[in-house]
Amino acid sequence: MLLISCPNCGPRDETEFHYGGQAHVAYPENPNQLNDREWAEYLFYRDNTKGTFAERWVHSTGCRQWFNILRDTVSYDIKAVYPMGALRPDTTPAAPEGAAK
Amino acid sequence: MADLLPEHPEFLWHNPDPKPSYDAVIVGGGGHGLATAYFLAKNHGMTNIAVLEKGWLAGGNMARNTTIIRSNYLWDESAAIYEHALKLWEILPEELEYDFLFSQRGVMNLAHTLGDVRESMRRVGANKLNGVDAEWLDPQQVKELCPILNISDNIRYPVMGATYQPRAGIAKHDHVAWAFARKCDELGVDIIQNCEVTGFVKDGNRVVGVKTNRGTINTEKVGLCAAGHSSVLAEMAGFRLPIQSHPLQALVSELHEPVHPTVVMSNHVHVYVSQAHKGELVMGAGVDSYNGYGQRGSFHVIEQQMAAAVELFPIFARAHVLRTWGGIVDTTLDASPIVGTTPVENMFVNCGWGTGGFKGTPAAGLTFAHTIATGAPHKLNAPFSLERFETGALIDEHGAAAVAH
């Protein structure tokens, strides 16, 4: 079971949350101008990243607030938790200084 | 001592090195990939083809499913393709000359609410109209067919009846893969294990080769049969798929005497149970909610399905879990597969079978082979095109297909 750190309530079991899929998918700015292909993209196409994935969760049985996380979809490690509306944090590791690490 | 040992039996397939070029390359050596190669060779005379498998043959979802075979889907398009698959299952042991223990012991889908009862009766009616064997059972008939089921009203969601498909059942998944692999090998197909695709060679928008960890292979046509990894391959080829990969878990108990004569699925309390030929109770349920490529899921999913199983089958209370595992299933928004052409010329995709790929194996192979060989879909897979997400002609089996996905 995932242990998810809710920004408001702290670390809680996955069973308290619901999954919201890919984060940062904006509603189309000009819905009337979209063609069928663009609507399909918006409605049905989501990234299916193998690796670090930005996704939404809601703390359903806690504060009931939505938030974003960065999670590795292979190891399931959670790398960052950040608020809705914020930009995706940069989690690329800093270049090692010198050889020793 | 050595001469007391028996001769090693014939291998079922060879392990050739990849040739520089093929007429078609199938990516993914699971059930669907092998079935596709088999029908390409048998029905379309394409024998200069290869199946590339990044791990070992049939070690992905083919090794991880709960082996249930049924065709009692609600919508016409689904009933047609799954019923065709079931008809192929019925003749394949003879055709492949391999008894893979296809056992038509029936599948029961329980109803626990008034909504379930109405949905079930509607589905029975739809199935009958589509030539799929289906009947409605009241709780007493359920008990007669599966005496270990608890049909009393002392549980949270009492059994109010069930749909029953007598021709449905289970098969031995590994043997199915080996049966296809042996026939493919006999027909001249190269089955290449430990060969991972790392990219594609394109001439404009046309695929002309496959890059692998064992070198580049030229090919006229490429068929993708990679289930949970379909999106990864599509990205390499430069297009997107409306697929989300999720972990799907299953478990087995230790071996028991035969106690469970059929297959029981419950959508509402969400567990499905059969007893394997060897004696293990085999159980599964729904996917983990989050996207995942880890071939493992969260334990509460296992815990909930076992709780459901013990309510329905009180006799299981003393059984032990021997093993749990996970596979990566490729789900679509309408819970129906995608079998057809792609935006890349000469590249074809068979994916999106989600939680139900095993039962579809023969029909996936048949229709996908037809699509690759002729460049156009078979009438059975024509509705399952990638374009349906643009046209809106979805085949919405969510909740309609006798199991929640």
C-alpha cells in the first residue's frame, strides 16, 4: 500500500485517497474551435509514462483536498508532493560535484 | 549414472538468432503475439516472420492471468469477437495438437442488488440474441451448481441470482502459449526471446525496421502486442495511444481437493474464483487505481478480494494464500480493446484488452493477423479501431461486461 503525504494531514494510507490520473491537463481554452481529433486528445488521451509521472490525488476521507504528486510508476516511490496550480517541480538530480558520491 | 537418465524431450520451439530482415515482426511473445504469428502463418502464408519477446516466452500477463474464458459481453461488437474467440478455443486443442486443459465448466456472474439483477437479465437477453449461451439462475439454482456458495441472507450482499454461461470455463495458460509457440515454430516462425525493442526505423511515416538489443531488424510490417507496455512502444514509434497501464493482482491458495466445480465471478463484492486443475483456488479482482508498470500492487486490494471470497465461500476461511502477484494491464476508457491500424504506415497495434486479454487470445490473433496481412481490419475487429475515440463510436463495456474493470 502506498503511504501518501497529504500536504494538509501528513502521511496516510493509500486507502484514504482517491486517484485522479494525470496532472496538469487543462480544459481547452477555446472548446468551440476544437476538431474531433483535439476533443479525442482532451477526453481520452492521457500520458502513460513509465517513470516519473505527475498525477492528482484527493484525500477523500481526510481534508478532502486535491493535490499533485510526482511518483515513479515503476518503483512507486513518491518524489514530490505539491499543491494544485503549482508548476511541476524539477526533480532531476543535481549534477554530481567531483567523482565521489 | 548419466546413462540412467532419460533423453531430454524434444524442445517445443527453437531459439534462433534474429535474421537481418523479415516480412513482418510481432513485438511481444505472449499469447496474443504468438496467436497472431500462428494465424499469419496458417491463414495468410506469411512464414518469414519473427516474434520478439523482451523477456521469456509468455512471461508477462500470459503467466499472470486467472485463465477465465467467457463471451457473455453485453454489446454486439464485443459479443461477436469474444464469442468467435470461444468457438476457436473449442477447436484449438485439436488444431494445435495440444491438450491445454480447456475445461468448459461454466462461468457464473453473481447478482447482489436489484440493479445487478436487472443488468444481468438484460445481458442474458442480449447474449441470447447474439447466439451466446446464457441463462438466468435463481439462488437455489446457483446453490445446485456450486454447493459451496453461501446463498443465505446473513451476509452484507446476499446472492440474488446469477447469469450462467455453460460453455465458458478455464484453460491452462502456460500450455496455451506453448501450444501456439510449437505450431509457430513448426510453420517456420522465428521466436526470439530476450530481444527487447529499443526503437523503430522509419522512412518518412513508414516503419521499415525495428531496433533491438540484438541489433536492427528490417521488416515490411510491425505488429505491436505488448499489452501494458503498448504506450511505451507507441511513443518510440511517434504516436499516442488512449491507454492507461495499471497493476492487476491475483492470488492462489495452496492445493485443495476439488471443491469448486465452476467459475464464480462477483462484480459487486468484487472477486472471481475458480479452482485450477492442480487444486489451487485462483482469485482475482479489480485493478489498482493508480498507473503502474511495477508488476505489483497494493495489499489492500488483495485483502478486500479475500474478504469477499470468504463471505461468499465460508469454506475458504481456513485456506491460506500461497502466492500473490501482479501484471500490467492496458486499460482504455471504454474498456474495449484496440485492434487495427496506427498513424504510422505499416505499423499495427493490438492492445487495450485490459483485464480480459486471455479469453480473447485466439480472436485477437486471428483478427490482428488479418489486419497485418491485408492492411485492413477483419469484420470482427473493425469496430475496435483507434479512430473510435475520435468518431465517438465507443464500445462501452464498463460495467456492462459482467465485471467491473
